[in-house]
Amino acid sequence: MKKETLAGYTLMIIYVIITALSLITVNTYEKTIPTGNIALYSFSICALFFNILNIKNTKSAYKKIFDGGYTFINLNLITFAVWACTLFGLNNIEPVLFVMLYMATMPLTSCLINYLCSEKKMELGLKILLLSFILCLLCVLVKKQVPEAASHFKVIQGVVLAILAGAMSSIYIHYTRRLQITKKLTTIDFLSYRFYLTIIFSIFVLFYSHAHIFVELTYWYKFIIIALLTVIMPLFCLQKAISFLPPTKITYFMPMTPLATYALQSMYSGYSINLEVFFSALSFSVLMILLSLYEQEKKITFTLPWKKIV
């Protein structure tokens, strides 16, 4: 095995583990820190980091964005929707259940988008039915795993937010992919200006909930950890892995996230072993990988959205 290929595999494994760990970390921190504070400070750190990283291209990048009419507003609105649904969703249901719903919704949304633009209606229609069936089964699983003492409204809210987060993530990927082609923008360009609306809305959330905007300095290391785990480190690993591996191989690693989340959740947060959830996560990961393999073999128009991550 070539060193580049081995490095790519290693980076993708790290990416999956970091992504899983970020979900668990956010879920854990939200038990003691208001969601608005987490969003405000973590994404402020991300915005500052990427603007410093992109300082040489800031003028040209912002010119391209603001020349595009509502491009800046659209990207910020989609980003806000993704992260608001993710943060509040993780506050309502377990990370492993959230990530399965999230990752099932992403290809379903991508398939629906492709359905509107493709002539292969029959083939895409069958995939939409299959993915919809998988999503319904996951919703039933979530309902069964809810303790009787838990608020059913809170769980329903968590399920809806997970589905919305997955749908908006897929829309974001399709939208930014088109902008990359038409405006010649880089990943760092997108990350430099996509968090502003999220930061502003976080302040409004804090005011509305009467929470303290300023927090103790002892919390700052947690905000830095969230910024690193949710955006900075996974993006670095993914982009570096793409330089070593073809997109087809990148695809096979992404669906392993639910399994990694389950394993880490069991070890890290004392999550009790549940064979039903474990086999569900395993089956889901295998099924998503098989769909990806089938796509590559048949070279069909249906695209799993994580192939287009930028």
C-alpha cells in the first residue's frame, strides 16, 4: 500500500472519530452550558480562525460574494439552519440516534434534488422510496429508545431537528458546489463568512432566554474544543484526505460515523449498551456503504451528498 493511500485512510478514520466525538461533546456540554453560549463563542472562534487564515484573499473573496446578490445572506441562512438544528437537536436526543437520522436524510434530500433535475425519474424514485423507508424505520427506533419518563414532545422535536439538519446540510453542499464552479471560491472562502448570521442569532437567543451573554473564563476551553471538533479539525482531515484518495474511497468512510458515535458514546459518557441500537447503527452503516458501492458500480446519477463536501 502506498504511503499516500495509507495517509488518506488514516485521515478519514480520524475524521470519522472526530465527527463522532464532536456530537457527543456538544451533547455533554449542553447539559451545563446554554446552547446560545456554545453557538456564540464556538462559531466566533471559527469565524476568527478562518478569516485570519484567509486574510490575503479576504478582499477578493468578499467581493465575489457580495457581487452575487443574495449569496451572502443565503449561505448564512443555510449555515444557521444547519447548526441551530444540530445544536438544539443534540440537546433533545442521543448523539447516535441523531447522527443516524441526520445521515439518512442527507442522501434522501440529495436524491430529491437530483430527481427534480434528472430524466431518470423511475430509478431515482425507487431510491427515494428506499431512503424514505430507512428514515421511517429510524424514527420508529428512536421512539422505542425513549425512556417512559422522557418528554415525548422533546423527543419529537429532536427527531424533526435531526431531519432538518440533514436536509439543510445537503442543500448547503449542493448550493456551495454550484458557487464553487461559478464564482471560483475556495473552501476557506466559504468558511470565512458563513458564520456571521449564526453568531448574531445566538445573541438574540441569549437575550430571548434571559441567559447571560458573558460566561466564566473557565468555560472558554470548552468553546475552543467545540470549534476544533465540529469545524476546524474535521475539515482539515477531510480536505487533506481528498488530496490522497479519490472521492469514491472517501465515500465509504462517511457512513461509519454512527458506529463510531455509538462506540464513543458507550465509552465516553457511560451510555448503556443497547444491542438494538448497536445493530441498527451497524446495519445503517453497511447499507449506506452498499448504496455508495452500487452508485460507483452502476455510475448512476444518484449522488450521496458527502461525496460533494467542500
